[in-house]
Amino acid sequence: MKTPNNTLEIIDLCKNYGSVKASDHLSFTAKQGDIIALLGPNGAGKSTLMNMIAGYLAPTSGKITVLGKNIAQETLFAKQNIGFLAEGAPLYPDITVDMFLSYMAQLRGVNKQKMLQVAATANITEVLSQKIETLSKGYQRRVGFAQSILSNPPLLLLDEPTDGLDPNQKDYMRQLIKTMAPDKTILISTHLLEEAETVCNRIIVIDHGQIKCDGTLKEILKSTQSKNLAQAFRHLTKVED
């Protein structure tokens, strides 16, 4: 079977909460090797979009395909091929890291040896015996990241992956993401412009549920006539008088 050119397709996607349009006719595609930054003000619709792609939220209308398959119709296939680091701490805070990862590994058909390799990759081996609720925010994020890559999924969704990490941990995580990128499609929701500039090869700015721009950093600076990403971001998301 021929592999689709696009890992991910978002087609005219809408999510409404009453009169509020969290996603307003979003459309874009992403292929293997893409590291896409989703930028936008608080409440712009970034997390809503990530949760719909991951299958945790149902869209009001529109379509999402992963590796050519509609995730609404192929739910299990989608979950097998998507790794998701959600915003906040991992579930089950009252169990140990080892128990949590072992449970997630069993669900995904991953053996113990592979689970321990992933723990080493995420730099959390030293806290495997600790309860998740006792960990610092940075460690909790790394535990969440570890579970997202357990099955080596082709599509990786990372919601604020470096939140709570110290500068050295941030650098390690960013380098790790870039190392994994050639074999994956990675979407990163972040409010850190430096993350978009240094890690990602494509940037999508969302505001009020709409895509305001989609392109490389160079293309966005040119189209907005901006000197840097911060200036372009302000231009694209400014509040109208």
C-alpha cells in the first residue's frame, strides 16, 4: 500500500462552543519531517486543535486524516499512530512513574525494555520509583513526553513541551525533538517565540480560531514586513480598535 504524502490533513475544521468559534474553518497539511510551531495568544484555539487531532475532542464539522485515514472512522488506527503530550501533568498522579509508563506501554504493546529505553531518552530513569505527584513540574513534563513517544508514533503532538523545564532541560528537549524530526511529523503548541525560531521549520499563527499565516520564519517576516518573529506576531494578532 502506498504511503500518503501527508501524515496529517486538516480539512475545513470547525469547533464551536455556543457562539464562540474555537476553530473556524481551519485547513492545512503536514508531512514527514515537518516541525510545526502553533503560535497564538491565549485562547486562540491551539489546544483545542491539538485535542481534536488527538481524538479527545470531536469537531463540530470538518475532517482530520492521519496517514490518509479519517480519524473519526478509524479511531484505533489514529491512536496507534499519534503521540500526544497534553497540557499539564500526566494522569494518575498517585502512582509511580514506573507504574504509569508500564501501564501505558502495555496499552500500546511496548515491552519493558523499550519502555526503559524511552525513560532514559527522556532523562527520567532516576525518578522511576517516585510518585508522579511528588515530582517537579519539569520532571512531570518529561514523564508526559516519555509516554507520548513510547510507541514511536509517526505523528507527535506536543502542547508546551518545555513548560517548567530549566534552561538546560529546555535545550536538551529541543535538541531531542530535532533529532526525532526526520522520521516524524511534529506539531508543537507553544507561547515561546524562541522555540518556534530555533526548533521549527514551519510556523502557523492562529488567532480567534483562524490561521493568520503559515510558512517558514523567512516567509512570515517577509509577508508581514517584520524584523523579527515578535514583531510579526504582534502584527498578526493585534487587537482591532
